[in-house]
Amino acid sequence: MTHHNFGGDWTTEKLERIRKYLSAYMMIFSRNKRAQNLTPIYIDAFAGTGYRTISHPHKEIGVPLPELTETDNEEFLKGSARIALEIEPPFKRYIFIERDRHRANELENLKAEFSQMRSSIEIIIADANTYLKQWCARMTDRMRSVLFLDPYGMQVEWSLIEMIAKTKKIDLWILFPLGIAVNRLLTRASLPPEQWAQTLTRIFGTEEWKGYFYPQRKVTTLFGEQEQQIREADYNRISEFFIMRLKTIFPAVAENPLPLLNSRNNPLYLLCFAASNPRGAPTAVKIAQDILGKS
Ligand SMILES: C[S@@+](CC[C@H](N)C(=O)[O-])C[C@H]1O[C@@H](n2cnc3c(N)ncnc32)[C@H](O)[C@@H]1O
């Protein structure tokens, strides 16, 4: 078994929100007569292995255990793919996308474990952006989907989010890399260097972030008053901008995205929700906001 060690308490918080939404989605779907001809599909685009491990440092146990290796002291928890497979009633199809071949192999084990659903599970070894763009273009009218984008960093391009919105059939949960990446690229003294700026433009899908995070201000220098672009971007402002961007392309977006905090209370990620189906969006967002608002 390859180790897939990531996240802390915030990971549990994140996955619990996803579990609740998937459960509510399938409950409503199964009770809706009009939905009987539709195929509900769960897509996990950064699927991992199906489980995650947390290492407990020996000192946390309170007794010296020198004979134990790190592995002895690891706890195995469910990852998003496994959580999705346990939802009742189940989705008709599960698509797990994972770029890493070894992790994708681990996902294959889920087919044996959930053998009665084996034929509903597709494991795709691919880059999520490339595969999903093609998949969105191929989606038929009969399909409806919940898509979870759970990257480590800045892997999700805005051009993909646009394609998702255009389908009008996908409910999107996305982990936005607020503190882990974006905040770090927004340099303090002046606009970020060109390569970083391009990365930010790729994630926001516009250069408007420059004016939003670095407004022109008059500053007094040794040579008199000068116009300068000074960073005015805290975590709230960055979150606000990303939600504003989502609102430009989705009919409804949850107003209370959840900051996922590290042990020092700094945001690592922002868990966001957007619904693309104009008819279902108000209900979907109401449910998501409720789930996001509860601990
Ligand atoms: C945070 S982990 C996902 C955890 C998973 N959602 C869970 O709860 O168990 C991110 C995963 O995305 C994979 N990954 C990274 N870049 C990718 C890409 N461009 N396309 C597809 N998968 C990618 C990594 O190999 C890693 O397994």
C-alpha cells in the first residue's frame, strides 16, 4: 500500500461537508420523479488513493515507544472516493481521475471492495484539466453530476471551471488554494514577477486581480508624491475575489465558503460550492450553504 499522507483536521472537515452534500443530493435525486430518466454521476478529479493516512507522532501518545516504526503508528481514514462509494442510495456512475499511476492502482482495489458496484466505477489515469474538459464537452442531456476538485495546489485552470459552468449539469465543489499558494504569490512590495502573475491569471481567468489586489495609491516618497501599486489583499479580499469570479459564470454560488485552517488558525484552502444548472441551482446552493455553515 502506498502511503497517502495529507491534511489534518481540516481534511476531515472538508470531507465531511462533501459526504453530507453527496448524501443530500442522492436523497433528493432518488425521490424526484422527473429525475428518474437522468443518470447521476460522481466525479472525483483529484481522487488520490481512496484512503488517507495520518501519522501520530509517538510523543502525542505520551509514552516512549521506540520499537514502533512510523507505519505502526499510522491511522487509515477514508478518502473522498471511498466516502462517495458509501453514499446511499448510490450514484449510477463513479469517475475517479488520478494522475499518479500508483495511486490509481490503489483506487482499483475499491472495485473489489465495492464489488456490487464494480461496473459503475471508472478509474482514469490522466491530467484532470485535460480529461475533464473533454468530458464536459461530451456530457449528454441525461447526465447530472457532482464534481469534486480537490487539488493540492494551483492545478485547476479557470478555463476548466468555465467549461464546467457551461455544461449546466454539474454541481461543483472546489478547494481553492487560498493560503497554501495564492496568498504567497501576491508579493508585498509590488506586483508579483511575471511568471507568478501568469499563474495567478490562469487560476482567476482574468488579469483583473492586479487592480483588485494592487490598487494605485498616492504615496509620499523622498521625491514627492508618487502613484504606486501597493498590495491590499488579505485572506478575505482574495476569497471575495474568487467568489466574485465564480458568480460571473455560475447561476448560483454559496456565499459562505469555508476557510480550512491549519493548527495556527491560518487558512490553507477555501472550500467553495457553485451550481451550474439554472433550475436546480437555488436548491443546491441552499443545501450547500447549510452544510458549509455547520461545524
Ligand atoms: C489532495 S489529494 C486528493 C485527496 C482525495 N480527494 C481524498 O480525499 O482522498 C490530490 C491528488 O491529486 C493528484 N493530482 C495532482 N495533480 C493532478 C492532476 N493534474 N490531475 C489529476 N490528478 C492530480 C495527486 O496525485 C493526489 O493524489
